[in-house]
Amino acid sequence: MILGIHDGHNSSASLITDNTIKYSLSEERFTRKKNQRGFPNNSIEYILNELNIKDNEDNKEKENINIITVGGLFRRGNRLKYLKTFQKEMNIPMLYFNHHLCHASLYSLSDFKECLVITMDGGGDGLSSTVSIGNKKGLEIIAQSDTIDSLGDFYASITEVLGFKPMEDEGKVMSLSSYECGGEVDIDIKVIDYDSNIKSFKNYLGVIGYESTKALRNIFHLCNINLNSMDFRTKVLISKYAQKTLENTVLKMIEDFSNETGIDKIVFSGGVAQNVLLNKKIGERYDLYVPPFMGDEGLSVGSALLIRESGNKNKINDEINNKTSNNMKNKINNKKINLKNTYLGYKILNKNVETLIENNLLKNYKVNYIENRDIPEVIGNYLINNGIVCLCRGRMEFGPRALGNRSIIALPSKENKERINRYLKRNSFMPFAPTILYEYMEDYLINPKYNPFMTALFDVNKNNIERIRGVVHVDNTTRAQILKREFNSLYYDIINYLYDSIDLPVVLNTSFNIHGEPIVCNELDGVRSFKFIGDVLLLGNWLIEKI
């Protein structure tokens, strides 16, 4: 077994054995601090405790973790100290892998036999982007961009210019870019582009981080864009510029490498791959796969994938163990990973809910136990009666999206959208996403395809826009989770009850958390967040209603 660790931005831990990801957890879910940095102590502790529980339950000889992998090469001070201390406690080998190589290794989650693997983010281990060819032989990196020439940093700087939090609120910029700003005026400046001669992005500002933010502010000032007032129109104008720059530059790069290699299948990983507007543009031209944990939380999985097929766990392939900074031709085996879903984290237990009841933590609520067979009807009727339902059961999702186990759901009406926005104190311009049953996706979406991880954006069928107005953005698109029963049977059955009752196979689905906090993790998190949002909470098999 391989324990993967990421101890940087949005730290995480994962456990992989053979071709299965057994556990993956983001540290933020435990600490309640969004994008938690540092050693993922709580995530690792949960994995180790679960292993001990399963060993005791199954009466088997304890399975051993054979090796530790770490996503990212460069660290110092306490970060390195924590890792070394943990290795000493475990007394097993530990290997460090390049940040972008870990992002790229997630291509083995796709069904592609050969693909271009694009990684792109603000920066990691001196790089901001890589291009590789991935196939059954492994990965071969063929191009890189360093951290100066970073599209991810450019978009983060725009986020900061607009008064949002960089490395966290980029989704707000993307959402704003879809609005009209009245009397369309384009910003015609080039600060970053793709240069086919050097096979790299090129940042004409020559600076990153806050220096880039300052430079962009000066440029906008020279273009007579008033950043002092920062009204909605100005925010939309700048957001449109940023999104257009991102899309045009990335598409230019992909077209260059696709023409050169003859490969039209793309795997897109790294933080920039969370931009579903960009993904839609790529997907219109190429066959696209985006991993469900494309951000830095996925580095713990990626690092473990790099050695899972090294043969004897005590013998590490010399080629894979190449730790040079360039790492230009790392080869890994590409045995298909069995990723059925992303329910890889903390598991809600009914006995823990019963402890909350015994300790009078639910004394101000009406509490009833519901059998699994009755849940679809009970929850479905709350939805039909326009209730807002919080779901907190089963294992927690890994990655940025709530997919039915830690979700707030409601009928997809405009009124419910506005209601939930008020509860969560959420920006009104940010859209909500739906979950749509697979069998009926063509009734609501144009050219849909199975999308269980909510990584793609679709145009909405105009005939049904009004039926699901609460989950349709201003440009008539929606980031839909398309659900098959095999992915999450209980969640499917709840929505299917709606379809049988009111001919609607769609719910509004947003993450169960207070705005600005991570998605809820455990039973107590669920109860605390329920105070602020929702009419009813399904916590395990316990139905909790506000009195």
C-alpha cells in the first residue's frame, strides 16, 4: 500500500493499493480552514485509524503501508521537519515527486490509450505548466512553462485586482465573465501569450504575484478603466478580458501540440482545469478528460500513482526515482485505476449521530430514524413541498465538488436559488449547479455526455430553461452533474422519486457548507452548518428537522 501526501496549498492524504484508491481526504475538511496548508495530520490519522478498524473487524493480519510518496520536491523548515518526523515514526521509504508530474500522472484515471496531458496552475516546483504525451508506456514531458510565464498566476492577479481572494475566488471571475456589460468594449492589451517558437507561455509583464497585480492595475489605469469605483460593469469588463485571454492562449497552445503530435485526446489537470468555461472551449474541439480532483489536493493521489506499479514494493524503479529538477522523461506504467466515484473520505456513522442525541446536541430539533428504503420518498416529498434539504451521509467526496453525500439540494427554481443565496450570504452572480439523471440529460442539455464529477459545462436546452431556471447561468449554460444509479444509488433514487412524482429529474445541488468554509466533514459539522441553512438535514439515517 502507498500513502500519498501533499503538504502545501490544499493539503491532503491518500491511500492506494493495486489499482484502487481506498482513501483520499483534504485536510481543510478537518481543520475547517479553506485550502489548508501544511502537513495533513488529521487526514493521515483518519486513514491509519480506519486501517486499524478494518484489520480488527476482518480479523486479518494487518496490512502494511509500504512506502510514502510526497507531491512536490521543494520545501524547507517546518514542512520538511514534519515529513521527516512522520517518516521516522513509520520507518519506511519516502519519495518526493515533481509537483506537475503528480498532476500529470492523473491521466491514468482516463480511458485514453494515448493523450496529450496538459497541467496548468499558478506554479509548483518552478513550473506553471507542462505538456506531456501519455500512453501505456508512461509519460513523456515535451514542454514546460516556468513560474514567470504563468497563466494561472495571471488569472489569480486579475482576481486580486477585482478585490477577490487570489487562489480561491477565481470562480467568481469566471462567473462574471459571462455577463454583458452594456455597450461592449474590449480591453485590447497583451500581457501573456503562447509562443510556438519556444513552446512556452510568455509573460510580457515579467513579474508575478503581487507585482503582477500592481502592474495590471497600472495598465488598466492607462486604459482609462476606473478601478476606484469598481462597479459591476467594470468587474465584468475585466473578467471578460481575463477569460478571453485564458481561453485564447490555452487553445493556441493545445492546437500547436495537437497538430505537431497528431493527438486529439486531452487530459487537463492542475488548478486552471477548474475553469469550466475554458474546459467547454477545449471540449468543443478535442476529446477532453478532466480529473475530479484536478487541484493541488490531487497531488497526494498523483504522487502515489507514480510508483504504484513499480513491482516489488521494496524495489523502486530507478527511472521513476529520478529526482532531477527537470524530470524530462519520467516513465510510469499506466494500469487503469479503478475510480468508481470520489466518495473516498470521512464516513458518517449512525452511532456517532446517536452520541450527539444522547449529549442533547439535537434537543432543539425533531429527530427521527429513517430506513434506507424510505429515504427517497421522505426526502423527495420535502423537495416537492419546496424544502431545502441538507444531505450528510456516507463517505465524504474528495475534490472541489459536492456530489450528493455532502450536498444542499432543492427544486431548481429561481426562488430557491435566491433563498439559498440569502442563507449563505453568497454573491448573487455566482451560478448554482444541477444534478440531472443520466436517462433524461438530452431533455435538458445540448450535446451532453456522462459527467458524474461535475467537471464540464453544457448549454441548456431552451425548451426547458424555465423549468430549471435556478441552475442556469446568464449565458444559458450549466455545470451539471450527470448521474447514473451505479454512481450513488440513494441520491439517484431521491431524484428519481421527483421524476416519478412531478416529472422533474433535476435538483439544484450545491455544497453543504457555510459560504467561505470548506464542505462539511463529520456529524458535528453537519449539525453546526444546518443551523444556518436548510429546512431538514439527513444525517446518516437520522432525519433532523427544525422546529
